[in-house]
Amino acid sequence: MDEMKEEPSKFKRSLAALLEGHSNECILDAILKRIPEADLCQAMLRVFERQNTVMSPAFPGDAIMCAIGLGSTLVYGVSSANIDVQPFEDFHLDRLIISSAVAKYFLVTDIKVGGESQFQSPGCIPGLSFAENVFAIKLKGDMVRPSQFITVSVTNQAPNGCNFQGVLIGHIDRNWPSGKAAALEEVA
């Protein structure tokens, strides 16, 4: 029984050592040469649905998932913009999603709740990291009160202007006496 628990761990360590130093694109290209893309997408979707809290949330109480649209903001070529939105009720921020058609032009420089960054460390993240077809990047997830703004800071890397469009995904829980949103229950 213990041998079975050690095998996946040993396999993961061996695989990590083998893949070290290779980019995700390089790894994906190698996989796609051996597995048809449609089959790989179906397999990834099944794993994603089982393991990802955004696709299969477990909320205590009466928490519901909701979205806040960021609208469409023209960002001139090689320049930055801040997009501010304000929720109508307590909102627990979980994820940013950017259309892959738009994401390739942008860097996400920060996401703030009030003045608190939702990134673990400072730095720009490529917009494609937040595309709809990418495994979810879970944000720090601070509570956003109706009096606070969520600010998404982006930089257009293209020489021409481009409209930035995105959506913030989070959840609310109307049954908590304090009005605070419920925390996500981790799905292992």
C-alpha cells in the first residue's frame, strides 16, 4: 500500500527533473505531437473540472459565483491604463479572465482591491496567463466591499491601440450575518 503512494511521488519528481528548464510551450508541443489535440483538451478539461475551484466550487452556505464585467477600454499603443469597477455588494475576488484574442496584446501589471495588490509579488504577468482557455490563476482573493474599487492595471504592448476587455469572477454569500463572502473550500 505504501509503495503505491510512493510511486506517483517518485514519478512526479522524475518528470519535474526531466521538464526543468523547458518552457510550457515546448512541453505542450511535444505532447501534441503524440496525442491528438482534441483528446488532450478533453482530458485536460476533465482534470480541470475535478481539481479547479473555479470550475467546480464548493461554497458553504448560500454562496453564489458571480461576474463583474470590465467593459471595453481603449488602451493606446505601448501605454497603460487602470480599469476601475465597484461591486454592489460584498464580493470575494477569485479570478480574472481575458479573452485570448485580446490577452496576447496585454500585460497585467496589477489587480488591486482598494490599495491591496492581489498578486503575491510585484511584476507584470502576460495577459495570456488569464485567457479563458488557461488553467485558472487564483488571485489572493481579498474581500471587496461596495465602497471599494477593484482596479485592474494593464499595459498594451502592441504599437497600435487595442480595446481591453475582461471579467472578474468571484463569489458572494448573502447568508453570512457580517455580510462577508464565504471563503472557497479548497478542492484537492
